[in-house]
Amino acid sequence: MSQQTSALTLRAPVDTRSERSEFLRSTPVRLLAVGLLVVATLVTTALVTTLSVSDRQRTLELLLARTEPLSDAAQNLYVQLSVADATAATAFLSGGLEPGDVRGRYTDSLGAAAGEVVRASTGLASDDATSRQLLATISTNLPLYAGIIETARTNNRVGNPVGSAYLAEASTLMQNTILPWAEELHAEKSGDVSDAQRQFATPPWSAFVVLGITVLVLVGAQMFLSRKTKRTVNVGFAGATVGVVLLLGWMLVAGLISSTATDRALVRGAEPLDLLTTSRILAQQARADETIGMTRRGGFADYEKSYSDAVSGLADTLGTLAHDDDTHSPRMDDARALVSLWTTSHDRMNASLDGGDFDTAVTIATGTAAGDSSDVFGRLDSALVEEIEASRASLRDDVQRASGVLAGLTVGTGIVCGLAVLAVVGGMWSRIREYL
């Protein structure tokens, strides 16, 4: 009796493991496992695709709402500061009480620069400590610059020679301190625009791969069902497959259009915009050197060299834009012609200075007659501004297109994947129920 009990005791675990193994290999359990695998794949697909699309769309919308306007504010800040400095020097060339339009242009430029500081400050991210520090130092030094200019202007009105020394001090503060900070801010914000576009200039491959894997899993699951149940088509799985294939097609079309528009915004918007902004900054630098140099005869050679370097850089940058099929325009040809005309006017000014005719040199530098430096520079700056606005509009239109084509895809992905899960559950349940 004891031996039988012992035998029974030994056989019980063997029977239990065998039953468990047989149960796990049974068709209903395998069907359930396949169903869970497909559902898990669909849920993963929904999460990956939704996160990929929403992240892309959110970044593009942020680019339109904050990053690009901040870059534009930084560019305008630099230009307005440079205009103020060049205009202040122009006032001294006139001698005594400066003309009202020159005074007004200086005041407007300084006020516009202060406005751009405020505009840029309101668009900064909370963790952008570097940009905040740059703006803080610029805003702190602007009143100091304005105060020195007023001291210089007061002395100039009464004919005190020390006025030019104060002008030189103010210009040194602007050229060596304030403008480099503004240029650093512009370079940083312009880089942010390009970086954001480069990040999404390629299609969302991860979402495509996940969707492709999901289609393969669904097809494989249907083949398994067909083999196990001897039925060619499972309506639930077929419906889920059709839905995911349509979603993949939607994703392909939207993703490719979005990436193409983003790439176009980079090639025809951000990159030309950066070069055009650099061109305008170089033009402003050259104009400031031209006018300030005449007020400081002792340091004229230094300003002349700085002017030549700026004009040379301007000509090279415009040449790069003009020879690029994506950025060439008749206005660009006009700008290059104006640079040549400006150089001719500047040479005439220097010839007058070499001949001791300071009044004629001042007239050439500040006069409004056709061909004078002031006239040529004004037309050049207007042409650059128009090109900048055109490039900026192109950039924003393409980014808007890249973001808009993704509208509805996030919600659509959730709905399609949700319906696909329900279809899979329904199709699998109808097969499992046959074994219950």
C-alpha cells in the first residue's frame, strides 16, 4: 500500500506539468497570445507615431511663434543700434546744430533698438540665461551710450572741440561692446532657427518603420489564423490591416510633404535670410566707419580699413546669394550694382579729403544727390530690407505648410489604431469562442 501511495505521489507532478504544457500549446491560448501581440503592436504604433508627429508639429509651431520672431528682433536690434551710431556721427559732420531729420533718425533708431530689446526679452525661454544676460547688458549700456552722445552733441553745438572726443568714446562703446553683444545674440537666435529646421528636414522614419512593422505583424497574424482555423480571411484582422495601411499612406504623404517644406524653408528661407542679415549688418558697419572716420581725422586710416573690410565682405556675401539659383533675384543684382556705386562715391569722398576739400567730402558722404554715399547707402539698405522680408515670408510660409499638413494626423492616428484594436479583438474573439 505504501508503495502505491509513493508511486501516486511521484506521478502527480508529472501529470500537472503535462496538463499545463498541453494547455499552453492549445489553439485558444495561441490565438489569445497572437491577439495580445497584435494589440500591443498597435498600441505601441499609436504612441510612437503620435509622439513623433506631435513633437514635430509643436516644434514647428514654436518656430513660428517664438524662435523666428526672436531671431528677427535680434537682427533688428543690431541694425537699429548701428543706424543710431552712424546717424550720430552724421550729425557732427554737419557742424553746430544738426538738421532735424538727422536728429529724428537718431532718436527713432535708439527708440526702436530699445523696443527690440523688450520684444526679444518677452520671447525668451525661461532657461535661456545667456540671451537674458546679453539683453540685460545691452539695455544697461544703452542709456550710458545715449548720455555720452548728448554730452558730445552739447559740446558740438557751442563749437567745443572736445565734442568729437565724446563722440569717439560713445562710438567705441557702441562698436566694441554693445554691437558685439547684439551680434552674438543674433548669431545665437539665427542658429536656433536653422537648427530647428534641420532637425525636421528629414521624414519621421521611426513612425514609418513602426507602421511598416505593424502591417507585417497583422499580415503574419492573419496567415496564422488562416492556417489554424482553415478560414482564408478574418474580417476583424483584415479591417485592422486596411486601416493601418491607410494610416501608413497618410503618414508617408504628410511626412514627406512636411519634410520637403521644412527643407525648402531652410534652403530658401533661413540660410538666405542669415546671409542677407549679415549683408545688412556689414553695410551698416561700413556706413558707420565711413561717417565716424571723417569726424576722427587722427584715426581715419583705421576706419578706412574697417570700411574696406566690411564692403569687401558685403560684396562677397551678395555674390554668393546672386550665384545661387535658389536665392538669385533682380533685386540682388541691383544690390550688387549699388555696392559698386557706393565704392565709387567713397573714392570720390577720399579724393576730396586728399585735396583738402573737407566740405565737398562731407557733401558726398551725407548729401542726398544721386550717386552720393548717403543716397546709395539708403537705396542699398532698402533693397536688402526687401530681400530680408521676402526671405522671411518664404520661410514662414514653408514652415506653416510643414506644420499644417500634419494637422489632424495625431488625432487620426489614435482613432485608426483604436478602431484597429477593436477590430482585432472582435476578429480574435469570434475564433476563440469556437473553442469554448
